[in-house]
Amino acid sequence: MVDNQFFTRFVLYVVLLTFMTACSTARPLMAADSRSLGNQIAVGDKIDVERKDGSHVKFKVTGVLADGLHGDKVHVPFADVGQVTVYEPNGTALIVFLVMAGAAALWMISDGVECGNFGNPCLDD
């Protein structure tokens, strides 16, 4: 039989890990020319490129050159780019997530733990 407290804590971990992805925001970019698009993307950005043929490639930008976007083992010429989505960190969501994770960690350590265990030492009266 599964311990109820263990199960509750396990589910909370899974939920927190799932919502970590909410700490970023997707910003779609569309540009008429490669120069305009290149000015909106910086080295280090995480992007999803939809090519004109409908295929997608996701990568972290290692270079924005005159001919296209470069990543680790990937190169997409500007002529093939249909749309680019840039994933940016969302500071507010990250702060909310960290507060929730901290509160959950404190609850998991202290709730229902008998004395003598981690986070709840036995104190003599």
C-alpha cells in the first residue's frame, strides 16, 4: 500500500515540474526582410523556426549572420524562414513558481513528520 503523504508529495513534485515550463513566454516574429528579422533575434535566444515548407526546427541561436540563423549543428538561411518564435523568460511567472516551490518544499519537510526526523527534531520539555 502506498503511503498517502508520500503520494501527495509525489503529485506535488510532478505538478511543480510540469508548471516550470510556464516560466517562459513565446513571442512570434514575422518580418518582410532578413535584416529586420536578424535585428530582432540575438545570440542566446531559444527559437522555433517554421520554414516556408512547413517544417520546424528548434534551437538556441549561436550566430545571426547576413545569410541566416545559426545554432549548434543547424543553419537556417533567411530565405527559408517563414516565421520565428522566440522563447523568453517570464520573470513574474518565475517568481511565482519559486515562491510556490519554496512553500511546497517547506510543507513537505515539516508536515506530518514525527519528531526525530529531518526538519523536526525532538525537543524535550
